[in-house]
Amino acid sequence: MSNKHMTRRTFIKTVSAGTAGAALVRPARSSLRILGANDRIRVGIVGFSDRARYALIPSFLKHAQELNFEIVAVSDIWNRRREEGKAFLEEKTGKTIFPIQNNEELYASGKVDAVIVSTADFQHARHCIQAVEADCDAYVEKPFANTMQDARAALKTVTSSQKIVQVGTQRRSAPNYTQANRFIRSGRFGDITAVEMTWNVNQPGRWRRPQLVAELKEDHVDWKRYLMNRPYEAWDPRKYIEYRLFWPYSSGIPGQWMVHQIDTVHWFTGLPRPRSVVVNGGLYLWKDGRQNWDTLTAVFDYGPLKDSSSGFSAIYASRQTNSAGGVKELYFSNGGTLNLATNRITPEGGLTERMASAMNMQENRLPEISIAEAGGVETSANTGTDDATSAHMRNWMECVRSRKTPNADIHAGYNHSVALCMTIAAMHTGKRVTFDDQKQDVVIS
């Protein structure tokens, strides 16, 4: 994708091309192991990424002994990551870890009951399907899917199974977000009238790995297996290492950052998707061969899906060229503001007595309290990503044991994928995008 908008025809051709590519290779189903309440759950790592190394695996190990889980294998199609994963895990666990070169061999081995999927953006839904078809539970990183084809296939596979799938939108397990959700749903906040979200950095090297790109050779990886159902193209180490900069392997900003915050909108409101999406932005500064934008503003229209007269707008803005504003999530009602950066509820912007009396109305101003006070629990104002990831991982592990529905189940992942696919379509075509509920597909105006 260039800085110029793609045509509608080009976008549809790009998105649908995967149907003509390599089909998903289904793993051989191993002999099923019937788990008892006290059996140890054997887990495989699918993709030894930085996210796995620095967040997912440490979060898992924090709870593994208590909940009787263990990591037994790592599957990665890059020989370097496979060996690094084995060494890292053996150091952390003191146990022998099996390095396996692809997922088909992992599932055929019969060594795992569950997997943690941390691969490239475009692979998450397909790797989820593989896991479930191999009778494994799965923790699957976000974004869940960046094409509706993959999202629909994964939803069908998971919902027709009895597998536990947790999608990695970890805000759903963070205490402050849980209390904010409870407060909004109680009715005390009032109807949401607007949402503003930002995610700003100033990082020319974000998602860049030039040294690794220079070191990677084609015979180090299984390039065809990497491409999965995407259109075939010649070997390109940047699109393997720095895939977040290139479509159709990633959408960049919306897939990496926006899905976290738009998932929160769905959670707090109970709405499954936006009614429409429009997007502006482009590749304005970091012109280093990447295709995905460095600046994006998206406007989402939300509300009762059959009532266009009510609802609210959610504005998401993100840039990689200036960090002012940082990461913010602000929810507005007629009575005030809920700020998830400060974890406070305030009367800021609420209807004052002077303005209300002019229309023979009553003042409407929320009290100034913390989200913790509103929910009646202790909540740190600085709940970090690592803490949320740990809580999210624990929730998945507990649900694997109990067979209860996890906090970010397949429906949450599907819904954020719908919003993401609508955003991608708006980015690539410059058009207003809606959604056809009957066909479960995006509609480009």
C-alpha cells in the first residue's frame, strides 16, 4: 500500500487473493488425552516472538506451578528463534523443551494440550484454527484477524468446538478496566456521548529490526509456510522480520494499537461493532520503504445498529511521529468524563446549572471519584500492561481448568476483527465503510 489510496477494485483483489493461495494445512489429530482435574496441562509456544519472550511466557510462568501447567515445546519456522526459544525456556523452567520446526509436527507429536500463539499479525486466526482442530485450547495474541475471511473461519471453528480460546486484548482482565466497565454498565455514568482515544509515539525505529533483517537468510525459515493463505511473493526478509510495516501481513497502527482500545468500546457498551468507519492519514514522515501509515485518524459511528438517530462517535488518533498526548482513553457522558489514563471519574464537561437552567433542565455533573471508589475496590492508578497481561494469562489458565468462558473469548476477538477490517478497508480505499450483518462482510460505499 502506498501513501495514495488504493482503488476499491485493487483492495478487494488484495484481500480476497488468499483464497487462491495455499490452503491452511490441517495438522494430524493426535490421540486425544482425557484430562483429569489434577493432570498437568502441557503447553506449547507457537512463535517465539519478543511478545512471547518478554510478556506472555513470564506471565504464564508466574502462575504455572500453582495451576499445574508446564511448557514442554516451542514451535517456530525460523531456526534461530526455535533454538533461542528452547534455550530461554530451559533456563527459566529447568526442564527439557522440545524445539519443533512447524505446527503440524507440534500437534502430531501429541505433546501438548494447549498452546500460546504469538506469531505474525495475519497468522493469529489461522493458527487458532490449527490449534482447535488439533483439540488444543489456545491463548491467541491480537489482532485476531485482519481479513473477514480468516475471522469468519476462526469463529466457525471455535464456536463449533468446546475449546477454550482467549484473545490477547488484556484490558479485559485489568482491574481498572473491569471497574470502569461495571460503573458504566450500572447506569451511574449515563449514556456515552463520545469516546476519544490516542496512541502517540515518536519512534522512527518502531517495528524496525535492521540488524536482524541483514542476518536473516531464506534457508533459515520456511517462507512458504510463513505466507500461509496470503498471495505468494518472492522472499523478502523485511516482510518476515518487520512485517508490521507491510500489508497484507499487518495493518500497522490499527492492528497493533487500535484494536485494544476499540475492544474496550465494545466491552463497555455491549455493541458488537461500529455502524460505519471513515479514516484519514498516511505515510507522512518515516519513508523507509514501509507501506503502512505512520499517522492515522479514524472515526467510528456507534449506536443501536437499527437506529441511526442515537449513538456516539469514537475518535481514534495515532501517530508515530510525535509523542505528545501519549496513550489516552476518555469516555464522555452528559454528566462528565471517565479517564482511563488517570483512572478517575470527574464532572469535567458535565451539564452545569447555568447551562441547564436556560433550557429548564437540571444540572448533571458526576462526582469526582476514582474508578476504584466507584467500583468499591482498590485499584492502582498505574495498572501496567504487564500486570494486565499476567491477569489475562491467569484467567485463560483458570478457564482451561474450569472450562468457563474466558474474559476475551472468540466473540470479543471476532468483534474487534470486524472493526479492524472495516478500518483497513477505509484506509485502503478512502471510502466510508459499513457492515453487512447477513453476509458478515465489510461494505465499501
